[in-house]
Amino acid sequence: MHRRISPREQRRMMQRMGMNMDTVPEVEQVIIKTSSKDIVVEQPEVAILEMQGQKIFQVIGGQVTEKAPERKAAATTAAPVAPKVSEEDVQLVADQTGKSLDEARKALEECEGDLAKAILLLQS
């Protein structure tokens, strides 16, 4: 036989474990963008669970629709700007792949700063 735990006891237990949960008031819309579609949730309830420095967002209910992603038109006069890559990231990629710092920097810029993609690119 299990004893039912009250919401107050649940909150206390969560706080003892370093967890905190709050709701986000007055949420009108949540948009999840993927490479192939945008998932739009209208009037959802949103809760944030914070645990060990990480935030977990829980989206509950609402009207869900999917649509083609909205793409911004590229400016024709502006030159492409390489993303800012930190020296720590460059060093990490170089250490993981055995490549030079310049090769690591170029790979990170090509992968828009994504460490895992840059490492895989240099290893292939």
C-alpha cells in the first residue's frame, strides 16, 4: 500500500534534491523550429524544471499545427560573417582530432561553432 504524497511534500522533496519547478505565466505560443518544419503550439501551459543547473521546459496542451519553416531572405549586399569561435573551442577540437589550431578553427567556422560536427568533420 502506497501513501499519497501531497503537492507540498513533493515540492519540499524536489528542493532537497536540488530541483525547482515553476510555471511560465501568460504563454501565448511556443514554436519549435526544425530544419524541415515549424511546430506551433498555441495557448500551452509551460513549466520549467531546473535540475543541476539545467532547465527542462515542459509544454502541455494547446492547439498544435505544423507548417513550412519561415526563412529570412539573405541580404544580397552583406558579406557572409564567420561565427565567433572561442579559443577554448579551437583548442578542444585540435586536441580531440590531432589537427592544427588553424584547421580546427576553419572546421569550427564551417560547422557554425558546433564542436561535435567540427570534430567529426576533421576525423572523416
